[in-house]
Amino acid sequence: MSIRAKLVNLFLKRTIRRQFESFKSPEDFRAGGSMPFKLPQEVMAEAVELDGVAAEWVSVPGASDEHVMLYLHGGAYIFGGPDSHRDLAWRLSKACGVRVLVVDYRLAPENPFPAAVDDATNCSRWLLNQGMEPANFVIAGDSAGGGLAAATMVNLKNLGIAQPACGVLISPWADLSVSGESAVSNADSDVMLTAAALRRCARYYLGDRDPKAPLASPIFADLSGLPPMHVMVGSGEILLSDAERFVDQINAAGGSANLTIWDGMPHVFPLFAGLIPEGRKGVEEIGTFVRQTLNLKVG
């Protein structure tokens, strides 16, 4: 692990984890805004509305106009948006060679489940209605957005709508019941999240709904018939089991999913690509997978 990564882990443990342990309401997180990185001058970011759903196009020069990554940000379903993930979005655009559409899906508790699933599904449908070839787009997300990406693909299948070419999940929160073994075994090693905080966020999102509902927790869904998946997670995360179980169940259902476990990396470590070399390598790993799947030139 790089020295920079060790310092970032220490900082996260002293700030973000403490915030998760003591937060009183979603507003405690919403004031955070964007990651403190200056975007390169050539990055293009444009706010749009797609059939009533807010979103933002992010791309770099040279990105294919015919290929799109629909990206679903993390934030425990209660905070986050294009501003918090703009730095990661442009890096993914460059690494993958595609335009990135960051969906500003509605947040809980004001807009509880299934509002986020509906918004992500409607954006996918909008892309297809605009003539996007299913083989030319990807659905990706991190943390809650990773679980939402998986749920969106399950929902598309249930509705008989074409699947994307592949999915990319970064530290996915795929089990809102927080029943994975790592929620206990990694309780001390996770530098950002706690099981108690996740359960509280799940209640904001779900209300009285069952946390094992398939479109809330896709770990409990029928995962057959989904596209190839690439999943990445840090070894010390409490969500490690979510990633492991999801990949195992995809493969057991006859699909194709691969998992990379990054030693000592924090939750959604590619989000810190502007600070740590491992984050940049994680983005490159995603780029290789996406380019190979979409038959775009690698490198």
C-alpha cells in the first residue's frame, strides 16, 4: 500500500467514519458537496434533464459519441450527486473512452424506494429510445450506486428492456439488511463505514419496506440473465461480503462476473484517484474491462 493511501485511510477514519458514527440527519452529509479536485480544462460537463430525471454528461476529448457509461453515484441513498463524482466521472470517461452520464437520482428520505430505481431505469430507457445500441452502453456505480446499478439491471430484465453490454460495481452496497459476514469481521478495519450507520441509512431509504426486497437489495434477486460484470472492493470493507456474494451468485446463475479485492483500500477507492496511485490503477482496471467488452481500442 502506498504512503498516500495510508494517509488517506487515516484521514477517513478520523473524519468520515466519525461522521457516519454520529450523524443526526441526511443534511449532515449533504453540505459536503464535490470532491476538492480541480477539473482539467478540457473536461466537458453539461447538466441535462432526461424525461424528468436530472443528470450530467461528463466527457473528455476523444471519448466516443456512440458509447455511454450510465453512472450511479454513491451516498447511502441520502446524499451525493454529479458534483461529488465529477472527478471520478471524467477519469472514467478517459479510461473507458466513453461519455459518462451521471444520474442525479432522487434521494431519500424525501423520495424513498423505489424512486432511485425508477430514475435509473428511466435514464436507461431514454438512452435506448434515443437509438443507443445496448451493446454500446455500460451501467456502473459505487456503494449505494453500485447496488442501484445491479438493481437497475435486474429491473430492466424484469421489464423486458434490453440489458447493457456490461456492468461495473465499485464497493457495491447490495444487501440493505447488512447481513454479510464482513459487516462483523471487518467492523474495525473499515475506515469509513459502520454497519449501524448503513442500517440507519437503509431505513431512510426503505421506510417500512423489507430490506431484502430484490430491487432494494439485489443480492436477494434472481441474478440470471444479466450482462458480464466487473466488481471491485477493498479487503477491509464491511461491504466485502456484498461484493463476494454478488459475484458468486452471478456466476452460479450462469452469468459472468469477476471480482478484484484491493488490499487495504478504502471504500470506493477509485473516488480518490486524485490522491492515491491505487485509485488511478483502479480506474485503469475499469477502463480495460469496459474497452474490451465494448470492443474499443485498449490503451
